Amino acid sequence: MSTHLRDIVQDERTHEALLAAATPATTRILERALNREELSVEDGVHLLSVEGDDLRALIRTADVVRQEDVGDEVTYIVNRNINWTNICFVGCQFCAFAVHRKDPSAYNHSVDDVLVKVQDAIDRGATEVCMQGGINPELGGLFYRDLLIAIKEKHPTLHVHAFSPMEIMYGARRAEMSYREFLSTLRDAGLGTIPGTAAEILDDDVREILSHKKVDVETWVDIVTTAHELGLRSSSTVMYGHIETPQQVAAHLVLLRDIQKRTGGFTEFVPLRFIHTFTQLFKRGLVQPPPSGENDFRMYAFSRLMLRGWIDNLQTSWVKLGAELSQLTLMAGCNDFGGTLMEESISKSAGADAGEYLPAETIRELILDIGRIPVQRNTTYGRIEEQELAASDGIGGRSGSGAIPARPVAAH
């Protein structure tokens, strides 16, 4: 990890000095965010363009807001991903995970195979399984329901976080049900929450290029809000670093914010950097490798301010960024480190090299090394257990190989 990136999030200047060093236009927006005023799309576009001292002021302001709104605890969850099939006909240009059913690498795990993975997750302390897969045209209309029933019969208290809006759209069509009927059926079969993925950028012009067969914006919103109305909460996401514009990203967050005002159903927001290496977007020359570091800090900090007062939990993505860079984003507005995962096939297939498993002990060490307090949570951000950290854990001054000295948050 470059010293430059560490210096950006650990600038020794006070918050007041950083605001004074920023341009007047940036300072005005940041001060409005500090005063809990809602930022506009235009404000967001501006923040997504800042560099130099303006970027440092944005990052520190996001850190101050994080400390004010959620404090110094950093949450994480012990969970397992289960990507139960890679067979998919949708053809997303940003995906290298999906294959045709006749491809030699195609797989479709049986219910029994999934149950083995679920048991392994429980044996390793997981409180959640997260299940998503390709859109397999050979699936029966009620496969998702039957999979849930099989899991909950064996593990009634396990939280199942599963099925993206795209999967729900397809499942409802195969079952010849409305979205409300289908989601109600899944809820009654044991579905706990849904991932707010398949969002990418909620702009139909962008989505036509990324994947013209995928769920459109209106349908995505319909499915997510219906889920919320039925008591099924969800995460929310954005994918950045491909063909999107700052205007589209800012409008995406405002749309999510508006949904949250209506339903209150989002548990968290997760910015996901586009992984390009093996995707058709990159192979066709439609995108360049997205920059890492400053661009990630900018996105996370901007998200904290845009969503202030509506979505408090901002999750870093160690699968996309790597553990060390994700640790630094905890000083750019993030308060959640995500999950242990144990298995992660989608990002890996696209070229991510951060691995598929990060032990809870490692997550805790990364959190402790910047002077924050690790807390294990459940899917909806309830505390699993009170973490009593001994003085030897070094909340106030741990040092050692790779440790980042704690930086007190200055008052503004």
C-alpha cells in the first residue's frame, strides 16, 4: 500500500485547516453536510470531481460525520456466500462469472450440495448465508422457495440473505406470480432479507450497455420497495469505475435516498468497484482499468455525505479493494467491514485477487489497528455479542507491523 494513500486519509492537519485549504465551492457543500442539510445531485457531481486539498477535506468531513452519526464501532458479520450456479443467459458485459449451460465450467449445485455448504458455514460460526446465482433457464418456477424450505427445515434460526431483484423478477415470471405474491412466498418459506444488487447504475441508458436483458430501473425499484413493504429489508449498492458519469452516480444515490425515505428498508449501502480484468466491457475496449485508491476514497466519502440521515451504515468491500485499502476506507466514512464470506466466486471470476475468505480474527485486527472498536453483528445490524476489549488489544495506541496509528477525530 503506497504511503501516499495513507497520507491522504491521515493528513495531520485539523478538520478546520482542511476546510480552510479547500476551494470555497467545496467548503460550502461540506459545511452544509456537516449541518445535516441534504445534498443535491449537483452537489454530488461536484464532490465526485474533487482532488488535492478538496479531496482531503471531503474525506475528513466524511470521517467526522461517521463519528458523529455512528461512533467508533466498526461492525462485521460472520457469513458465507453460496454462489450455487454459474449458468446464466443474461449476458452482462461486466460479468465474467456466468457461463452458458453447455460450457465445460458450468455448474448447478443441487439442494443437497447447498445444504453441505450451509452446514459448513454454521460449523465455522456463521449467522448468515448469502445466496445468489446465475439466471439458469432450466430452473423450476418454485426452486427458490424449495431451496429455502430445505435450509430452514434443518437450520430454522439461520438468517438467509438471498436472491437479487433480477433473480426475483425471473423467479416470479417462471412461477407466474406477481412480485408481491412471489416475495411473500419466499418470505413465508424463510427468506430473511434480500441483497440490493443487480443495481449497478440505476440509469436505463447505462444498463442498456451493461446488460440489455437485465432488470430495468422501474422494475428494480418495484421489486425492492415491494420487498420492504412485506418486511423484507435489503442492502443497497452501486457499481462504479466503468462507463458511468458522476451525474449518473449522484442521481443513483438520490434515488436510493428517496426509496429509503418511503420505506426505511435499506440496512446499508455498499459501493462496489468494478473489477474489469476478464469482462467483456474491458475485452471490447469500452472501459479502461479503473483507478484505485483516491477514487475509492472519493466514492465512499461522497456516499457518507449524500446518504446522511437516511442510510447510516456504509460498508467497505474488501473483496473488491483488498483488506489493506478497505482498512483505510474506515477513515473515509465507512463503519462496516462486511463479512467473512468463506466463498466468493463472482468477483474472483472477474479478476479480483483479494481472496474469498477473511477470518473474523483478521477483520478484528484490521479494525483495532486504526483505533476503532470491532463489533460482530447480524444481518440487520443487531449486535451479536458485546465485545469487551482488554487494554492489551491496544484501542488507544496499538503499534506493530503494518499498524496504522489511531488519529483522533477533530471537532469541526
